[in-house]
Amino acid sequence: MRRSPYLFSFLVLALAVLLSIAIGSVFVSPAEIWKTLTGQGTETAFAILWKIRLPRTVLVLLTGAGLGISGASYQGLFRNPLADPYLIGVASGAGLGAVIAMSVEWPYSFWGMFIVPLAAFVMALLTVAVVYMMARIGHTVPTTNLILAGVAVSSFATSLTSFLMLRSTDEMRRALGWLLGGSIQNGWTSILAVLPFIMLGVTFLLASGHALNLLQFGDDQAQQLGLNVTRTRTVILVAASLVTAAAVSFSGIIGFVGLVVPHLMRMWVGGDYRRLLPLSLIGGASILLVADIVSRVVLAPQEIPVGIVTALAGAPFFLWVLRRSKNQGYW
């Protein structure tokens, strides 16, 4: 019974991956997908799958997984149900770093693309540090302060991003699509550039489940239980910011995934971060894949940015969480 959440989550993820590969302007049946993957498909199907569908699916999967686990980590780190990469401004800061790197017009080689997530990480780390310092009162980070600080810093970062976009008139449409969460970098080079950052950050976060459980008792008690609180907080903060930056750098600013997914997983399996983190990882990938599918079919053949879909679905959920946290306190 304990393994059933993982089995069910993997089955949902597998179904979402299959639908993501199959659905598009040209439908590719599961049988054709299998033939193509085994080298027996047509040249057209091969081009669609390997050059368009698979890179996009993998990038969306990595983005959703990164946002899901980083959102759960931020909520546990700040002991705040509203802390997610989008609401506290980390995603906007990472987006600013990515746009700065894009404005330099690096070559579309592996190392040129590698600079984008690196710049996003630096700005994400700076953003979360500023938000945390602005919101902190003594040893606590009140929900209201965190939201206000996040909104302020996010607005500042978004304004700078818009300024850079306006200066780059030739890239205006491309940058706008990226800003709204359109997965515009749909090549394998982008995935190879972002994969090391996500894998490194996710590895540290998955190993932090027990530490996050201890942090829920407060810093003093966690310290008495043998946890090096300062080092642990630093590692989790850096790892979550690294994953967020990598997710944002090539997929754009996608909101509410890091807020919605951890709450859904918590209502399902409880608040043990040893289970919550991996399930948020899988759930984030599944939900963003479904949102990406919706973005392709709702106005087909026109495609809308996936960030619009997640915002339309996530905003009402955010209001519900905000009301719940006011009435019941944390969790």
C-alpha cells in the first residue's frame, strides 16, 4: 500500500508522456510511435518525433518536475504554504537572468546555451536572498511579508526583463512567447544544457527529505536533534534555486506549478517530505505535460503558451490556499 502512490504516479506520468508525443498538429498513433522508436516508422514520423515531439516532451517534463520539487522544498524551508518559485519572485529573477544571457546573443552551441541556465541561477539565488531578507522578522517569515516581498522583487525583475525585451526588437515576439511560458527552445541542445543543473539540484533536494521534516519543528528544536540548520538551509536554498533557474531558463516563466503540485501531493500522502519531494517531482512533470497538451488543442491549430494555462488553473487554487491558510494556520 505504501508503494501505491509511486506506482500510480508513474502510470499517470507514462500516460501523459504518451499523449504529449502523440498529440499535435499531426496525430501520431501509439503503434506508429512504437514503430518509429524501433526504427521501422516512416521518415515523416521519425522527423516529427525525434526533432519536434520528443525534445518538447522531455523539456516540459524536466520543467514540471523541477518546479514541483522546488515548490515543495521552498514551502518546507520557509514553513509557509504559499512559498513557491513564482509567488516569491524566484522565477521572475531567474527569467531576468535568462533574458540578460539571451540579449548577449550567444551562439546556439552547447556552451552558448549553457550560459543561459547559469545566468538564470545567479539571478534566482540573488532574488530569493533579497526576498527572504525583506520578509524575515526575527526567526520567522510571515506569509504576508513573504508575498509582499515576492511581489515587489518580482515586479522589479519583470520590469527589467520588459526593458531588455523592448531593446531587442528583433527578438520581441520570441521573447514574449518565452516570457508567457512557451517552450520555444525545442531542441536537444537545450535539454543537454539544462539537464546537469536540474539533475544536480534534484539530487540534493531528494536527499533533504529528513532534514525538511526536522525543520518543521523550528530551527532551535531541529538544532537540538542534531541538524546543522544553517548549512541545511543553505544547501536546500541553493539547490531549489538551481532547479528553478534551470526550469525557467528555456521554458519561460510558468506559474503556480510549484504551488499546486505540493499541496495536491500533501493532501494525498501527508506531510512527510521523504515522500512528498519525489511525488512532487513526478506530479509536477505530469501536470505540466497535461497543461502543455491543453495549450496545443484548446485553440488548435493555434497554440497558446502553457504559462497561460497554468495561470488560469492555478490562480483559483492559490486563492483557496490563501483562504485556508488564514483560517487554519500553516497546513
